[in-house]
Amino acid sequence: MTTPFDPERRKPGLVAGLRSSFLTGIVVIAPVALTIWLIWTIMGWIDGFVLPLVPGRFNPEQYIGINLRGVGVIFFLVFTIAVGWVAKGLIGRSLIRFAESFVERMPVVRSIYSGVKQIAETIFAQSERNFEKACLIQYPRKGIWAIGFISTDARGEVSNKAETMGKLISVFVPTTPNPTSGFLLFFPEEDVVELEMSIEDAAKLVISAGLVYPNAKDPSQPAKAA
């Protein structure tokens, strides 16, 4: 028979506490460590690619004699900004059009260039093509609700030929846990329920498979006094 002061009864509690603290520490350390490692690795990869292209007299490592992580990143940023500044001008646009016309004559190269250009424009181009709001839609059938992102109102042939009495809205429905893939669907405006949560919060909800909910206001709770 054991007593409340029996050492054998305290061991499981001690082990469980240590295990809980260890798992909590992993949850705290892992994201920070992985983020630092990823940034450090990317910086090293860029340095290894860019620095061999930099003339020695412009490389500060030649003067101080030590490897400076991130120097290649600085050169890359300066070079990219300079190219972007030139590309915005009349001469730059003319050179780009000339180069693209030359690339269009090369069967294999033009396919690769066109694909890479579309991906780069989609990811990096600064434009107004952003999701407007998060929403709820009934998909893939009535009674089943899914998170979606409102992009724009349907226009042109899609809007004209769709059999709907009102406005048609294009909604991107992401997949879990990878929200970059999904389905482009068109819904009547009355079937789209806009949400108060931000796009970022909705994305977290999708990525976490419903485990991370935003701090949304509960309409059933009384309003707090000011």
C-alpha cells in the first residue's frame, strides 16, 4: 500500500512534468531555430552564387580576410534594384522588348522563359491583384462550408454567360495544408458570406487544418463597457 508521501508516486509526476517542459521548450525553440537556419542557409547560398561574380576590388572580404555572411545578399539587392530602376525607363523597356523578341525565336528557351516569367510576375509583381476578403462558401455541396478568398468580381465572358441573376464573384478555395494550391470557383454574390477575420488569419486556419482559430469576436457575448 502506498502513501501520499511514497517516492514511487512522485516519480510519474516528476517525469510527466519534465516531459511537458521539454515539449514546451521544443515548441518555442523549433520555429526560432528553423527560421534562423533557413535564413542563414539562404544567405550562404546567395553568397556562394553572387560573390564569384563580383570583381575582387569590390569585395570587402579581400581586404579584411574573413568570410562575411550576407555580403553577397547586399550585392544582389543593389544589383536587383539597379536593374529594376533601369527597366522602368524608356531605354530599359526597349531593351527588354528586344531581348524578349529574340527569346521568342528560340523554341525551348521561350517556353522556359515564359513559364518562369509568369511565376515571377504572379509572386513578386506589385499590383492590385490581391485577395480582398476571406469568406465562407458552401462547397463542394450545400450544407458543407469551406474557407475561401474573394479575389474580384467576375467580368467579361465568364460574367456574361453564367446563368445567374445577380453579380458573380470569383473565389479562390485553398487546400489544406498548402494554401497556394486550390480551386478557382465563381459564386453568386448572395451565396458568399464575408468574414471579419483577416486574410492572414484565414490562411492560418487553413494551414493548421482548423487547429488555429483567429481571435474573432463572439456575437453571442455581450459588448464590454467602455
